Amino acid sequence: MKNIFRRIHFGGVLVFLFCLFTGTQALLAQWVQTNGPYGGNVNVLAAKGTNLFAGTYGGGVYLSTNNGANWTAVNNGLTDNVVRSIAADGTNLYAGTNGGGVFLSTNNGTSWTAVNSGLTYTFVWAFAVSGTNLFAGTLGGGIFRSTNNGTTWIAVDSGLTNADAWSLAVIDTNVFAGTFGGGVFLSTNNGASWAAVNNGLTTTLVRCLAVDGSNLFTGTYRGVYLSTNNGTNWTRLNNGLTDTNVVSLVVSGANLFAGTFTGVFFSSNSGTSWTAVNSGLTNTLITSVSLNGSNLFASTYGGVFLSTNNGTIWTAVNNGLTSTNILSLAANGTNLFAGTNGNGLFRTTNNGITWTAINDSVTNVYVQCLAVSGANLFAGTNGGGVFRSTNSGATWTAVHSGLTNLSVYALAVSGANLFAGTFGGGVFHSTNSGTTWTAVDSGLSNPYVYSLAVSGANLFAGTSVGVSRSTNSGTTWTAADSGLSNHAVFTLAVSGTNLFAGTSGYGVFLSTNNGAIWSPVNNGLTNVGIFSLVVVGTNLFAGTNGGVFLSTNNGTNWTTVTNGLPNTGVWSLAVSGTNLLAGTNGGGVYRRPLSEMITAVRTLSDDLPMEFGLQQNYPNPFNPSTTFSFSLPFRSFVSLKVFDVLGREVSTLLSKELSAGWHSRRWEAPGFSSGVYLYRLQAGTFVETRKLILLR
């Protein structure tokens, strides 16, 4: 049984396919996105007339013309699918992305064009429109202004002492910027100069701004504040606001709505008092709230929700919103099950043509792993323990008595034995289908267990420092990681006498002697961040943060098989009938016939990057390690370095020639202090710098 811990998003690919298929069949051989599951991590919502747009993490932009009842992806030309901000101005629609800058659409998202000339920082998290001026707030680069619909930009940040502009708002000719660490700034001259306006603000971590007439509201990590005099003075408004981590605000007259880490709060008196309004909101990690007429929308890590009565009742409106983050997949006969990051569980009986949510009595919607044992289906969740279904997911029962750690990242079945690997609590064992559990971790090298696998009488646990083995159902463990160099093992797979370990940043390792000795098997594996492994006969597939790879000789050689998979961060793999299913980071589930990949003979790699690219590190913020990923369209000498905010080099990760393809490198930063750092990739004439945040 495999498990996924890290999640990373990648961009587009250039396809060259050479195989034995003939005619049209060869040209069409590729992955196909299934019609779900629905939901996913939605970062932002914006209304434009009767159109509602959703910016997602990994799925780009979606459009609904019927208040969220149905959604359609509108991403043509959008080369960065992590959308952080959306703004509408007349016939123009703008999308701010997480590294790709600003994109413009003049036809409601049907097509997009990058408009980044002069925009030297491309992490665009906020927009504001004031007359003919369009302002863009960036992460790390301050504020930019365009007077020609984004065709050209100029920096407007004189006096802006904090460059992380997370929110923007306009009152008459006044432009306000909320920053992460500098509080609120005001410009009265279209950004030519800025002045801090923080009197009364007890925190400078400002996440959002909202305007109603002359009232300016700000949402911070210490609640909501109001200014009635353009920021000269602020008053705190937290009565009844039990969660002060306010990430989004929307105001309509005296009604004010606040989105927080634990749901939505409503005030009918301009913030004087607050009431939680979360009935029907199955995911309460709010990313934005938005009003469109009398309809109130909330975007979450689990999709979009609609309320027509000021938040009293919420309904999920995710049909067609296939930007889901798939953490786990499992097949049982004609049933294919998907565990998602924020939307719970889904089932399909027709290879993804239709999906059905199956969350009855599932109280935790972050499903890390799945396992099948006869008629039993088990789901391990992040913080909610284990759930069991005996009717293909129609109903569920919590089964975690004795499970003292409820963050279950891995499950494995061996006869009547069920094992659970937890994040920080080691391994647990059940002999009665999860009804009761016993801790079995004597000698376990590390309690952070990301993966489990069974091979005969051997039970293997992949941890944050390698692999441990037990020959007595977990009663005692011994280290089995010679040659693994203390790498974190996120997935394990067994093929006969071969045991494979997938690591984050170091590729695949093979052991032929039950873990006594390991050897790297990465030839042709141009992305070494491995999050899933699955064995099909004598074939081994690897899901990476750069797509799917196939080995037909036990890892000695690998070939990329990512053709048609635009979202190449693959967290989970499963075989269902004659198809291989891939669960992606923000793109839902993709399907491809096994025969296309296994019987194909390629004279060249069928998927190569079309251009140089440096991706955002993951995770970010991080502690204590993170992974950098990048693409090379041809063999190049590569330099990858990390700098502090003063431009001083603090670490060199790469200084060597690398082959074409996708690559990743991990940075361990245990001795570094919290703060903002920069990392720079130089390959030939290509140079790109991005920001990362270390939080202790």
C-alpha cells in the first residue's frame, strides 16, 4: 500500500511519441482526465455579471454561468495553473498566478494571454482597479501599476517598506495595500508614494481588505479591524469571532462576512458582533468569500459552497470542478475509490466517467490512504483516524479504538492483519478489521511512517529516515536501510523478491534481500521526487512531481509516459482493469490504458520539457526541508543556489551539467533561522529567481 506526503505542482510538456501503434491510434495515445472527483483547493472567487470564476491550485480557472451549479475549465493559453487572484474590469478579466505573472482574457476565459512586460515579480496575489489604473500586488516584489490593461507595468513602491502585498483596495482616489509584515499602506497618488497607516493595528500581518463606502475593513491574523478615516486610526472588531485567522472579507451594507481557518463568520452590524455560520460547510478551511447579488460563495480546500441566506445554510456547488487533489487511489473489482485532500471520498464504477461522493459518517475529509481487504474498505485520514466500509463506501464507521495517533498516512493488509502507519505515532496493528488497535513500534527507527508494504512474512515501514522491517507483525522492528542514506521513504512496492522504495528528491531504490542492502535505480528517471509506485506484472510505474515513469526491468531503466498529462504532480497510482489511474495535484484523476505504455517501443523519450522552467518550491512555507524542481529542454550546465534577503549566498545545491528533462533537488535547512530566502536557477542564458519562506 502506498502513501503520499509531499505535494508539488508542475507546468506543461512538449510531446514526441514514437511507438508501434499505427495511424490515429499512435497520435491519440495519451492520458485522459476523468470527470472528477469534484472540488479541490479553490484559492479565489470573482464575479463578473452572471459569470462566476474560480481560481484553483493546480487546475487553473473555472467558469460557472449558473451560480456554481456547473463548472467548466477555461484555461486556453493559461500556462500557470496555480491562480491566486482574479479581477474583472469591464470586458477584461485578469488572473494573477503563482509565478507565471498576469494573464488577460477579453472573452470570459475562453482564451488567455500573458501580460507581464515590466512585471519583474510574477507571484501576483492581489488586484485593484482605480479608474484607468490596474494595480497588482506581488509576493516579494511590492506593487506594480498598468495603465493599458496590463500591456506594460511599472513598479510603484516608493515608501512601501514591505514587499509582500497580499491585498489591495480602493476608496475614491485612495489606494490601500495590506502587507504580510508591514501592516496597511496608503497611496493618494496612484502608487507614486506610500505611507504606513497602522495606528491601532496590533498586528502587521494583513491578509485581506474590504470596502463599504468610507469604511475600510482589514482581516488579519488577530481578527478584523475597521477604519473610518482612510486608515488613520483602526478599531478591533472581534466580539464573537472565535477564530481570528481572517483570510477573506466581503461586505454588503451592514452585513460583513469573514472567512477563517475554521469556517465563515457573519456580522449584521458592521463587525460589532459575530456569529459562526457553517451549517453544511463540510470543509471549513476558507480561502475566500464572495458575493454575487444575494448569493454568498465560499471557496475552500474542498471546493466551492453557496449560501442564499447569509450563511445560515451552505450547499456544495462543485459539479465539473475537477481541480481536486488526489491523495490516494484503490481499486476493488469494478469499483475505483479516490481519497482527496479536503473533499473526502469518491467512487466510480465506470473508469471515471462519473464519480459519486461517498462520505456518509466520514468526519474527516483529508483522506491520506486507502486499503482493501475482502469486503472491507479502509480509509486513513489526517487527524480523523481510520474509517471502515463494508458496502463499497455507501456507509462508513470510525474504527480507531486504541489508535492513539489519528494522523494515518499508510495502511497495509496481510491476511487478517491490518496495519496503520501514523505521522508521529509509529505503527499500529489490528486483528479485527480495525475494531481495536495496538501500538507495535518496538525498535522502529522513526515514528513518522509514510508508507507500509507486506512481502511474505515481512512487514516494511517507510519512515522519514529510511526503512524498518518486522518479521513478527510489528512486535519488533530492525533497521533495513543500508544504502538509503537516511532518506524519507514516501512509497514502497513489492514485486516478487524485489522491494522498491520511492524517496523525496533521491529517486527509487531497489533491495533484493528484504532491505538489507539498497541500491539506487534511477537511469532515465529525470524527476527524482517519488510519491507513488505500483507494480503491474513485470512492470513498475512511478508517480513523481514530474509525471509518470515506466520501468520494464526492475528500475534499471526508466521511460517517461506523461504524454497528455498536463498536471504532472502525481501523488497516487492505481490499476483498475486494463487502465492505469493517476491521482494528481490539482488536476483530479487521469486514466490511460496500460497497453499504450507497456507495449509501446520508443526510440526517444516521449515527453520532454518545451522550455526552461523553475517551479515554486514545495512545501512553502517549509520546516526544515523543501524541494526545488525545474525543467531543462536540452542538456545544460546548471547552477542552483539559495540566498538570504540581502543577496548573500547561503547554499549551493547544484553546479553541474544535467541532461534534458525534469529535475529536483532537496534543501535541508535545520540550522537556518526563520525568514524569507531566495533561490536562483541558472542554466545557460536562462536565469530565474523565486522566493521561499522558512517558518520555525
